Amino acid sequence: MRLALKEAEAAVSENEVPVGAVLVLDGKVVASAHNRRESENDPTAHAELLVLRKGAAETDNWRLTGSTLYVTKEPCVMCAGAMVNARLTRLVYGCRDSRYGAVVSQYQIASDARLNHRVDVLSGILEEECSEILKKFFKIRRQVY
């Protein structure tokens, strides 16, 4: 999670919403990324999707079975759906997203029995640090606009 937080810090320096993600397979970091929606003008350039794409390319397999994704904030609907489609084994995230979270807060996509795959979830890891970087970013952003 500390590596994911470093990615979130990199996002701040690019004026991106500070969310970072790291994909681990067999105890090794396969890919890391942070949000890049603004810099890429791409609504799908969330940290989670970017890291899943990199991980699939690195492993030469879209099925990321056996992988763990560490992300600083609870994933949205799009990202949670991608994790299910990628057959991700485990998701570890820092803080909840009470407005848009799709793992526990608003939806439960990762554990929805109607879908063809479920992702094991562990939450609250470095929760305070993950939450604080977002709070600081949006406090500054509101002062600017």
C-alpha cells in the first residue's frame, strides 16, 4: 500500500486526483499507476484500469488470476467491474469512497454472486494516509476554483 501511496503522490504533482494502484503477482510488483484522466483526456484513465492494462501486458494474459491489486481508494463501478472481468484474486484498498465506491459503499460488485467471478477484499489498510491525501488535494482544489 505504501507503493500505491507513492503513486497517489505522483498524481498530485500532475494535478490528478490522488489515487494510486499497484498490482502484485507471486510477491512481485508487476505494474503500478496513478490516475491520469486529466493528462490523457481519458475518462477511463483511472489508476486501477491503467494498472490492470499494464499487468495484462506484462503477464501476456488478461486473466490476472493470483494477482492482488493495492489501491488507495475504494474502486468505482467501472474499475470494480474491470477487476471482476480480469479475474483478479484479491483487492486491498485504503479508504472508502462513500459517494462512488462500488465494493462496499454504494455497490458490492466484487462480491456480487450474480457475476461470474468474485474478488476477495481487504479494506482499511493505511486508511488514514489514503484518506488524508484525498482530503488535502480537494481542499486545495476548492480554494483554486
